[in-house]
Amino acid sequence: QVVASLPRLQIKPAGMSGNMLLSRLGVNCPIMLAPMFGISTPKLTAAVANAGGFAIHGAGQAPKEAVVKQIRDIKRLLHPEAKFGVNFFVPAGFHVKPERWTHAQKTAVAEAASRQARAMQEMSDDAPSIPPSPTLEGLEEVFKGQLDALLEEGVDVASFIYGFPAAADVKRLQAAGIYLIGTATSVAEAQTLERLGANAIIAQGSESGAHRGTFLDADNYEEHSLLSLHCLLRKIKEAVSVPVIAAGGIMDGADVAAALEAGASAAALGTAFLTTTEAATTAPHRRRLLERNEPAETTVTKCFTGKPARGLVNNWAMDMDAIQKKLPNCFNGMPAGRILQGVAVKAQRDDVMYLWAGQGYTRCRDEMGAAQLLAALKAEMETAKVSHLSAEFPAGNLSHQAVSCTSSL
């Protein structure tokens, strides 16, 4: 839990950077909806934004036409003052050309594909065929279209995972007034993102659910990119000058307050919103998240998509553990990942499907609307701040302290 892992730290406070971040984003509340490709919906994004949070919509690898439709659907649901951004996957960070794979990696890819095919045949009589993996050049063309959609649709905040856009793209996006947020799982990545032009950086602690954003030395991610949020936030704050957003295991308002106290300018929550009514979380996934009697452990594994991601341990994760350690760190190492997921969801096989979850998932709340959850998070955050500050400051001297979530909402 982040409250336990984020004690008071003697590091640079958010200070003006925090104020500048929220001011630039156009919100007063430092609670953000993390992007969740496949889970994000226009209704979820709009609900959080309309309730006063900043919402980042997960567009992932969606083609330009789909991105445009999602943006327009969100805008139709937004209140005039509501704010949101869009998140994309950077192709160079999730695709590795097969000629670069080692012999052991090629062998693991073949074995994983064979096991995926057998699993799909067991679950369905009409399992879909596996299309060839797209080329890096084709993926980069899709990425260019995504960036074009931002410019054409007037979205002024974009975030990225698996790296950062090329210098020419950064220049054209920032020239159009678009605020760019990168994702770092290590200090080296944070420093690289700042050098490449990131306006803010998400510090993705190891507690985070779903895919890890690692883009430097990805094959050795376990050695350098699984730092706890407590450790990562402290180190990144010391290493960069741009605002830092905390992500990983943040499940309630007290966690948010602890992250802010530790120097974050805002906190991004994903797992906490998986059980909201607007999220596209499947029924088996919701059921497992809310299992109170025998909750599952979580693990970071490449066994589902080829990229390391944290989810609930199930039979597939255990059976594939030895193989996943040998896979190249890329989606094209397991091109059937999302297809197998579709078959497993249709068959209601939660022993095979991926069930993304952060380490704090046991504190997911029973199903409620996203606006209701955000209201609860804000109230909890204010209570935590007041309780802490009351112990340190005389009565009457609290009004100038940490950013409030209540004004203008």
C-alpha cells in the first residue's frame, strides 16, 4: 500500500511545479485517471473529467480513425470546463524486429505460439487465425496518424508509454500547444524523457497494474525497472526539474495525500477505477478483483502479450512462467495475445485471460460510478491532509497548504 511505502521524505516538494502542472492541465484536483487501453471508454474518461479530475484516455495502438471517434465521443459528453488527454504507445518501445531476437528468444516465441494455438482450439471450435505481425514501419505510420488526430481534434494534452515521440514530432506537437507527458520506470528513463522534451513525467512504480512502460534496456527490466513507487518517486524527483506524477498502488485518498507529500505534483489511479460502471472491465475480471475470500496474488509477466504487465496470477500465468522469462520484450513476440484474450473472454475462462491489476487491487470498491469514486477519493484526501497538518501546524494556519480539490468543482 502506498500509504505504508510513502513515509515523509526529505526531498524537493512539488511546490510551484505542482501548481504549474495543475494550472496547465486546467484542474484544481491532483487526482488523475490513468490511461487503460482496452478498459478506457469515452464514458469513463468524461465521467472523471466532469467530476473535476484530469482524465487520460487510453488509445494505445488504435488507428487514427478510431482515435478521432473516441475523442469526439468524449467531447460530446464533456462539461465545458472538463479536461482530458490521450495516451499512446510509442512503437519503437514495444516492437523488436525478429532478426534481433536471440536463438533462445526465437525458440520461446515458437513454443508460446504453439501453446496459444492449443488453448484457443480447446476453448473454441472456430478460433480465429493469427494475422502476421505488423512491421515497425507500419506501426510508426499508425503512430503518425494518432498524432495527426491530436492536432486535428484540438486535444492539448498527450501522454506516452514505451518511450517518447521523435524530435520532429515533439516540435510540431509543442508548437501547437500540446503538453507532453512521458512515462518512466527508472531514473535513467526520466532523465531521457526530460532531455527529449517531456513537460511532465509519470513515475510508474512497480506496484502499477497492467503494462510496464520500460523503454531502456527492456530485456533486463527486472534488474532496474521494478522500483517501488516510494523509491522511484524520490529518485526521479531528485533527478529532473519537470513535474512528476505518481502512479502505482494508489487506491484511496490517503494514498493520494501521501504521494503529494512525498513530492508528486499529482497522482494517477488506474486499478481503483477498474470496478466503476463506466469501465470496459469484463465480468470475470470484475468478479476476480472483488473476490474477498481468497484474493489472488499479482505478478509481472510477459506471458499474456509479450510485454511485462502486472495482473492476477492464474493457471495460464503459472503454466507459462518458465517460457515467458525467455521471450523477447515486445508485443510481436506474442502476436496472438489479444486474440487469445478475446477467445478466453468469450468462453468466460478467467484461468486463461489476462486480468490486469495493481498490487493494491484488494482495496477495489464495489461497483459505483466514476464520479462517485472520485468524490470519495477527494473527501479521503482532504481528511488525510487535514489530519496530518493539524498535527504539525497551529489552528488557523492550514489554508495555504497543499492544493485543494474542492474549489471550482
